[in-house]
Amino acid sequence: MTNIIIPVAPFERNLTWEASNRNHPKPERDQEDIWSFRPDFGLGLGGQIVDAAFSALLPSVGNRGRRGQHQAFMSALLALAQAATDLRNENGRCGFLHERSTSRNKKVPERYEKCDFNKAQFMKALDALTSWGFVTYYKGFKHQDAKQGVSSFWMPEPPFRQWLDEHLADLELVSFREAVEVIRLKDSKKRLCDYVDDEMVIAMRERVEASNRMRSDFAWSYIPMSDERQYQEGDQRRFIPRTSLRCHRQFRENFQSGGRFYCAAQSLRKGERATITVNGEPTIELDYKSLHPRLLYNDEGIEAPADCYASDARPRELTKMVSLLSLNCKSLNQARQTLMQREGLSSDVASEHLRRYAEEHPGIAHRFFNSGWRRLQFLDSQIVDAVLTKATAKGIPVLPVHDSFIVATRYADWLKQAAADGYQELTGFTSVIDWEPMPDVEMLFADRDY
């Protein structure tokens, strides 16, 4: 039995690395998925074994920079551990992104500071771990869809996994700051920026923190998957660390743009979320049906169709993608290019799908291709805020997953009503909420062949 729970990392499919034929981490596996995440510099792995490794690998660090370099080393170890313990790594497809550049970090406002180290110190830690064969990196490259280029890709190697297995019970999770800002504002270039703590922001922060405390007081666990169809052999549960359950709200440029709730636990696969329990109780996930196009209709003062993704022209999943791009992309060209890349379509076919979807929804088509995500994410985050506030007042732990909610099954009826009320209070219209009970865990493995 170990003393540490490795935090869930916010993995995402790395479509750029998958599509690239240059500097691909696994050229012989071009058809396989590649998953990556950005390290959380506010956490690290600590313990006597970490201190010993630090002294062995970086013996010449002086007292002046020792604190920051030690934290950087701890943070690098945690990032490797997150990649190594996620089951996506079985075929070498899981790692983290970090630029090889050793230029100094751009100064961020004090409220966002998580640690005492900079980018150069983090790179120094990674290079030291590379000398032990713990990590391999694949150099980043320029790409037409990434203005700043594609970051280098780092993956743990077998010697690190062996070290982690041997010493896991001796490690501890360390937070470099007692409190981390949960209300985050970014400028037009996606850089964190400062803001004034007025009454609105203070009240918003208090609501997010109250919900985080409520959620963290309960034990959340799940059964990991090794791929989209296969659960971990042995069906052993993993607990979700409190740090992975803590949400923050992220806005862009002002407090009426964006604002969604984010936490690391949201990166669990859909099948993994299906096995979540809270204090041992089964859960259910509820979500709003075709939320963003419905919100757009209602924002125009128009009643929305029963299902905004219903279409005779294409399958439902493709319609969802076409809708997502139509509503959120800044231009028709961006939507077409993204649809071509994600669905493997020709330019003519992608253009036709986008044109037909606009014809199917003439009441809102004039708002397509105008970065609608800013307004729509603000609206859906306001609804989530209202639902979480009501749940906190009732003592009911809820895990938000963007525009859906995970809650113990016995609270499903209450949450469905709270979600419906929250939508109507904001928009003046009724919502459509989908909910399916999470599958019985035994049934999930009924056809497993051990």
C-alpha cells in the first residue's frame, strides 16, 4: 500500500504530433494516439529518496538558487510520474509538453505564482534526469497551425518507471504554495494578467473555493482504462487526489468572456468517469443536450429545436463537430481547415457540411464563425456556477465536467432539477438534460477474457 496518490494529469489528444511526419516521437506508430499535458508547476514529488537523487544529479547548485532548483527537480519528477502511471503510456504514447528553451519565464502577476523556480531551472532538472536515462525528449518544431511552434515532447523511460515502482511508498506529494488562485484572467495573447478584486470577483472566488472544499471532503475513485475500450487488468480502483478535484475558472480579456470551470479530474476518459464512486457510492453524469447551439438560439430570444444535432445530411457525431466549429471558430476558413484535419475530409466536402449546417439553422447562422465560444462559455459557466452553489448549500458533492455534472446516483433527481432551474433562470427558456445511470461495475467486465 502506497502513501501517495499521483494526481490526475489533464491529458489531451495531441493531434499536431500525431499528424506530423517530422520529428514524430514514434514514426512506426503514426496511426496511434498520442496524449500529452502541460506540467503543473505548483506540485512536486518529495521525500528522502528525492533529496538523495537531487544531491547526486545536481551537486553543484549553490545556496542562492537551491530552493528553486530543488522545487524544479520535484516538479519534473511529478510530471514524469503522471505520464508513467497513466495507462495510455503502455505503448509509449503518453508524455508532457515543455519547450527546450531556457529563456527566463515571463513575469506573471503575484497572485498566480505557484513556485520559486523558472523555466531554465526546470530544463536543468529535466537534463539531469535525462542523464540517468529517466526521460527522452523529442524536439519541437515549427508548424503552420501553431504560431509559437509545437513544444518538445517528453516521455518517461523504463529506468524511471522502475525507480518509481521501487520508491513510490517513500514519496510524498508536495504543494509549493498554500493557496492557488482559482479565478484566472488571460489577455488576448493567452497570458495571465492581473485584475482588481472587486465585490463580484471576491464573491465568485468564495463560491469556487466553497465548492472545492465540499468536493474535496469526499473520497472519489475510478477504474482506469488502458485504452478507449479496455479497463486496467485487475480492475483496481484509483483514488482521485484532492488537488485533481480543485476547480478554477478561466476568463479571457474580461469577466464576461469564457469563465469555464477546469480541474485535472476532467481529463478522465468517458469510460473512466463511468466507474467513478463518491465515498463508495455509484454516480451518474448529467449533461445538457446540444447545449451551445441551444444557448445561441435562446440568446437570440428564439426557442431551440429539440435536438440541435439532428440532421439527415450527416451522422450525429459529425454534426456535433460541424456545429462546434461553426459556433466557435473565428472564421469559415479556420472551421474548414480544422474539420478537414479532424475528420480527414477534403476541402469541398468540409465546406459543404458547414454550408448545409448553416442552412439547417438559419435563425442563428448569422452568428457563426465569430469566436462564439467567448459568449457561450460565459453563459454555460454561469449556469454551472449556479448549480454548484446550490449543491454546496445542500452539502451535495458535484464534479463539473465543463457543461455536465457527476453526482452520487441518490442525488440525481435533485441535481436534474437544479440544472434545469439554473438554465431557465439564466435564459428564460427550458433545457433538455440527458442522463444515463453509470453502468454497473460488474457489468462493465462481464465479457472480459482474463
